[in-house]
Amino acid sequence: MKFKRLKEELQNRNMSVRQLAIAAGIIPQALYAALNGNAKFWPGYKRKVADALGVPEADLFEDEVHGND
């Protein structure tokens, strides 16, 4: 599953994608599209999401680094 760690983090925090997008300063529709694979998950988005959650980017997106789905 793509973005497994990010989705787990949202679930653990009882946080919606919309709430995360707002906290990260990303348009919610753009974040939804990226998470669903309908748009590119830009490096800037990854950095903003990681900063908003206070989690290192490498930890949050480790499945992307290792090529796991």
C-alpha cells in the first residue's frame, strides 16, 4: 500500500487528510489526489506534510524510498 506509514500516522492521530492538508498549507484536493495516486506527490508536499506532523520525512515516506507498495 502506498503511503502506508503516512496513513497509519493519520489514523493514530485521529486526523483527516483535510486537517493535515490545512496544517501543512496544501490544498486539500491536491493532497487527496496525491494520496490516491491521481497526482504526483511532489517533494515539497512531502516536506510540508512531514513538518506538519513533526515526523522525519524519511520515516514517513519510507515505503517510497524502498519501493514498497
